[in-house]
Amino acid sequence: VCLDNATAVLDGFTIRRSPVTNAFVAVVVENAGGTVRNCLVKENYGAMAIYLDNVGTVESCIISNNYTVGVSVSAGSRLRNSVICNNTWSNSFRGGGGISMNGGVVSNCIIRANRIICTSNDTILGGGVNMLNGTLINCLIVKNSLSLPSGTGAAYGGGVTAGVGGQVSGCKIINCTIADNSIVALEDAMGGGLLNANNSIVRNCIIYG
């Protein structure tokens, strides 16, 4: 499904079982935008389940049990009042089992039990959320994980990574609870709950477990 108009609305649908190909995205909101609401997006494969570009909005949706990143959020886009859970990405150098952010705002969401599994000598980031930029506000990030059971790779941020990648970050994490997230790795592992880097701002948050 592709939305590319500011007035376009996808409301009340189930989107499931997309083709098994790395180039495929189940739902794309791009360029001129559009809104996805009250939808269930599950059991999809490919590059990610939902891709939000520019001014797109996803609200009041459940994104679950996908075999890829749950949602990719870009500058100007919004993800709110949604549940992102039980998504699994099995590959190398990929960030954000639940949500990958390069801008935009994620608010009032539950991000639960997402995971990244890597069996190669590579780096994995953010079992729940990987942020290069953007704002995460009023969210619960719980029981997400990174798994690097073999090799000499690195695993950073079982719950959230913010600003990892070398550039000065504009990441903001505000009024969030980050709890009971984990990393399983033989060697290089940092930030079971949160790995914060490059001037990211964390304000009024609870981090434990």
C-alpha cells in the first residue's frame, strides 16, 4: 500500500504477509504524505513493515509480529498512539527492531518485545528504537532485546540507541519509561536499556531493569 497525498487516509485495514524480499515495504507514506490509522500491520517481511517519509502520519495502529523492522520514521513524520510489538529483524548492521528514526516524532506509543538477532560479525543497534534524530516522547519501551550469540560483532542499546553513528545528534527522549530491555552478546555490548551519544537529550525519564 502506498499513500502519496495529504488527504489520503487508510483506516481500519489489516495488512499482512507481504512478499519475502528485502526491497519490499508493506505500507509506504511518502512525499505529499497521508494518514494510516486504526490498522493492524502484521506478519510482513521485507525492508520494513511501514515507511514514513516527510509528512506522513501513523496513528492508533498495531504493528506486530513482522519479520523486519516495525516502522521507519523520517523527518517531518509522526507515529502516535500505537503499539509496536513482537517484531523481529534477523540480519547484520540494522538498527531499530521496533522503530528506526531519522527525524520525526514518536509519541504515546508502546514499544514492546521487539528484537534484533545477528549471527555475523557486525553491529546491531536499538532492539526497541534506534534514533539518529527526532523526538521520542511519552512512550513505554519495554522487554526489547538484541542478540549476538556468536562472532565478534557489537550490540548497543537493548532498549534504545540515541545518536550512535558519529554525527552530532538532535535526538530527544522525553517523559519515557525504558524498562527490562536486554542484550545477549559474547563480547562488545553497551547500554542494556539506553545507549546515549553525541549530545542527545534525555529528560524526565525512568530507566531500569
